[in-house]
Amino acid sequence: MSARQILNKIGLAVCVFLIVSPAIFFFLWMLSLSVKYEIDNASYPPVFIPDRFAWQNYIDVLTSNRFATYFFNTLIVTGTATFAALLVGVPAGYGIARMQAHRSAVVILIARITPGLSYLIPLFLLFQWLGLLGTLVPQIIIHLVVTVPIVIWIMIGYFETTPMELEEAAVIDGATRWQVFRHVALPIAKPGIAVAFILAVIFSWNNFVFGIVLAGRETRTLPVAVYNMISFDQLSWGPLAAAALIVTLPVLLLTVFAQRQIVAGLTAGAVKGG
Amino acid sequence: MTTTAHDRIDANAGGAAPADELRPVSYWPFVLPALIVVLAVIVFPWVFTIWMSLHEWKVGAPTTFVGLANYWRMPRDPRFVEAVWHTLVYTALSVVLPLVFGTLAAVVFHQKFPLRGVLRGIFIMPMMATPVAIALIWTMMFHPQLGVLNYLLSLFGLPPSLWVFDPGTVIPSLVLVETWQWTPLVMLIVLGGLAALPTEPYESAMIDGASFWQMFRYITLPLILPFIFIAGMIRLIDALKSFDIIFAITQGGPGSASETVNLYLYSVAFVYYDIGYGSAIALVFFVLIVMLAAVMLYFRQRFHWAEAGGGA
């Protein structure tokens, strides 16, 4: 190996380090904040690895009386909104792809570019009139604004790439449109459905703006609950950081283990304008 | 009448289908449930918003029709005008910086090196993580006395900053978070573009003795420009409607120094409950974003790069 090649390798290593370090540093610091006692979090210069680990921060968060409620709220809202979106979105993506009705996808695009806040004003009034505020129903419905467009968008793209020959053969054999979808198209589309599922779960789980308006004391999701913790300034940093890490941990794990699907989904959606 | 119109559109669409015997009209049952959902949660809110924006509509008070009065209020509302300026500054910075860093990161991730997959996974974590959770940690890092960022500055011999606690530095500080968060998306899109590049131009350039930077400047950059452009348009839309990070870190403060249109909209609608005016702002904001998206669609159709990024 020549000196020049070694130099190139070192240069590349430095570049990689510079690019990845902000993310690595941030999440390590997040972890550090969450396992430190107040005295370590308030010391200057900052302590990175404390002498004593404050695992108690995590226990405090997990055993606080409302954490379980907020966790199940998030699970119900995200789960229902994602499941409903797959139920209506996968067939819709199939139909739009087979009809080649690309213009109908503009509606999906509009949903993608609209600020979430603008759906809140009319739907908030509607839920108020219907007397639904105080239940999880408004949040489940409004999360469809997030999940349905993602699912339809990704499924259109996926069904456009699946081969037509098998479906045509099934039609010739006398299968109905529905049977073709159910037994031919759907099994092939499983990887696409996985991508749509993962992205819908992540974006619904992370959603914050709908919750701050629609959630009451009993119906908060985890992101809203964490935000409400910030308002209490007397709370120490350790438990706050622990709560933040707990809320985002499922998403971070998904990012690591389903990286391929996430990257495929995001770039497909992105390059197509969503 | 409507049925015939539909049939005609479907017939046109079907003409391009690979198999003509698959009558396109039979696919409507597949789309119908989604159509109902979309009408209920996307189209209905917009129609209702237009209706509300034409009224003096406050929660707990009778509503009266006021025509376009809510729209005329906007240019004379100093807080709105100020919010527009904040939005423009915030958006401009939040488009340009992620584009620059994202493109550089894509060039690096296009090289082969050990642990590339793992490091790419870590690199995209900021954009997948729950925004409120990362906003909380950034708020702690921005703390002027105890925050780690001022400590890092001191390591490089730089004076401490007040970050988000000073009206003069709050927007750049928030842009720092936004850039950290969304550079990965630009990187992924540009990386998709790099993966689709032909190898021939590089081979001939190598023979001609071109340097790495010459090849990047004269071959790579022009070829990936469409991808950078698309990434830029997506960034533009997302930066304009950015909410979570700003709301969770500053709530538009200190004072109203970081109040963007989206945050002002939140205050008008859900703090002052001025539903009519809020609806008007929502509509104007929406039209602005749609116009930008239309430009994006136009360019997307002009260049055909639809498949290129999908396999990344």
C-alpha cells in the first residue's frame, strides 16, 4: 500500500468521524444525562461518565403512576391508526397503481405538504360538537392524516413494480378482482407492506402536535407527556432525560433493526416528492 | 354525468395499461374505503376551514359572516408580519445547511469503509427519533451555565453563547437542531442519486488525470443536481411547516423572537381561540406551501428521475 493510499484512508476515516460524531455524541450525551444524579448533571465542567449510576431515574419514570396509562394510550392510538391505514391504504395503493390514476395521488401529496396544525382547527371543533374530547377517538382519527397518506404512497410505488403477468394469468383462470388481489398481489407485496407499516408506526408514534391540542390529562400520548414534564422546571434533568430516552427508544431500535426498510421507504417517498 | 366523466378518464388511463382486458373501472372498490377516509379527514377539514375563515368565529361567542376581513387583518398584524420574516430566515437556513452537509455526507457514505451500514443507521437516527424527546435534550445542552455546548465552545477557546435564550441567537440555534435532524434525509436522497451514476465518465476522467475534486465538480455534481434539487424542495416544505422542535424548545420565545407562522397559527387558534383568523392564516400558509409544491411537481415531471432513488 502506497503512502498516498494510506493518506486517503486516513482522510476518509476523518470525514466519516466528522459526519457521524454529532449523532453519536448527542445520543451518548442523552444516555449520560439519564444515568446521572442531579449533582453530576449540575456540575461544571460536565461529567460524561459518572462515578455512581442513577438507574433510579429509569425506575422513577417507569413506576410513576401515569406512565403505564400514557404508554398504553400511545400504543392504542398508534396501533389503531396504523392498522386502519393498512386496511384502507393497501387496497387503495393497489387500485391506484393498477388504474394508473396518478392524478389521484395529488391528494396524497397535498396531505403530505399540509401543516398538521391546519387539520386541527376544523377537526377540534368537530370533535367538540360530537362530545368526543376526553376519549382517545379524536387522536386515533387525526393520526389517520399521518398514516393513511404514507401507506397509500408507499403501496402505489410498490404495486407499480410488482409484475402483472401472474395477475393476468389468474384473471384468465377465472379469478375475481378481489381474489387476484388477495391471493396473488398481496403475498408479493409483503415487503412493501412492511415498509409502510414501519414508517406509519414511527411517524404516528413521534407525533406531537395533534396530542397537545386533543389530549386531556387521561388521554396523553408519551410525546405529549414528556413535553408536559418540561413545564415543571423543578424536575431534575436525570429523570427527564430518562423519560425522553424511554419514549424514543422503540423508534431508535426500529431504526437500527429495520434500517433497510426505512431507507427504502424514505428515499422512494422522497424522490417521488413525498 | 359524473359517471361518464369517470369512465372517460378511466378509459384513457386504461389505454396505457399493459393488459387491456383488465378493465380499470373494476378497481374502484379497492380505492373507495381510502377515498372515504381521505374525504373525511383531509378534504372536509379544508372545506370547513375555508368556511370558518370567512367568519368572525371565536369559541364561546356567536359567529358572524365577515367576508374577507380576516384576510385583510394579516398584513396589518405586526406579529404576523414578523412571524413571516422569522419563517423566511428559518427556512432559508434550514434548507441550505442540510443540503450542503447532506451532499457532503452522501459523498462520504458513497465510499466503501468498514461498518458503513451501522454508521449509516446511527447517522439517520436524528431524523427518526421522537422530536419532542430530542428537543428536550437539546434544551438541556443549550443551557447557558450547565449546558454541554458552552463547555464544548470553551474547549475550542470560544466565548459562551446564550443560544436559545437570546433573541439574537435563538433562530440560528434552532436551525442548528433542524440541520442536525434533517441532514440525514438529504444524505439518503443524494446517496440514491450517487448509486445510479454511470461509471464511464469517471473512467475517462481518470485516464485524463483528473483529480478527485475536479471529478466531483465537473461530473458528480451536475449528475446529482436533480437529486439535490428534490431534497431541497422537500426540505423547503418541511422547514416552512416546522413546529415540534421550535414549540418544544422555545414556544416561539424569548418574547416572540422565534415565532414562525406555524407557531403563531397555533397561538391564534388554540391560545386565543380566534378560530376565524386562525383559519385564514392556515389557508394563506397552505396556499404558499402548495405553490412551492407545484413548482416541485413541475420540475419532477420535467426530469424523469422517479426510479433512480428507490433502490438505495
